Amino acid sequence: MKQIVAALSLLLSLTGPVLALEKQPFTPERFAEIQEKDEVVLVDVYAPWCPTCAKQQEALTAWATANPDRNLHVLVVDYDNDKEWVRHFRAPRQSTLLLYRGKDQFWYSVAETRPEVIAAEINKAFDFERRAP
């Protein structure tokens, strides 16, 4: 019975909306690569033990599920193990979100969990049109 439950859990995790949001560990190389392409990237300063972070993940997954045609890159900075990058991004605590489009920072938030606010900020970054100089 335990094997059936484990198999079903695995299957649901692979087919559920979580796949709509691809997350990668933060590396400066990957961050620079995304920025050079002028794409939207969310730096997520996250801790697995953080209940606020869990609520943010729900909001991000809901946004990704509702916007399958938009490629939001999410780079995760591990709050407990990536202290250099926690300091670099001036994250006062876990649950800090930083949103960029290319090299422009669009949003900085600490502990925001309201899905409508998170979605609105992500959409602003995608909808921003650069003007020619």
C-alpha cells in the first residue's frame, strides 16, 4: 500500500501545476545569462522551513499556471546556505523576492504573500516595453 501511495504522489507531483514554474538554484552565471537576454527573472530568497516562503510558492505557482505562455525564470537563493548572495541582494530575511527584467530591477519585496500583488508585479515586468533611445 505504501508503494502505491508513493507512486501516486510522485505521479501527481510530475503532472501537477508545479511543472508550470521552473526553479533553479541561483548562480551568478545563470543570472547574468538571463539578464543579457533581457528576460524576466525572479530571485527568490527562500528557506524550506519558512511558512511565508511556502505561501509565496503557492502564489508563484498560481501565476505560472495562469500564464503558461510567459517564461518566468526563478532563481532560488538558499537563505541558510547562500549567505554571500543573501548579503549581495540585501535580503533582510527569507521570503525576499527580487524581480528583474534584463538588468532593470522592477520589484523588491519582503514577506509579500498576496497572490494578486505578486501577479501584478510579475506582469508589470513582462508588459514593460523599452523605448528606443
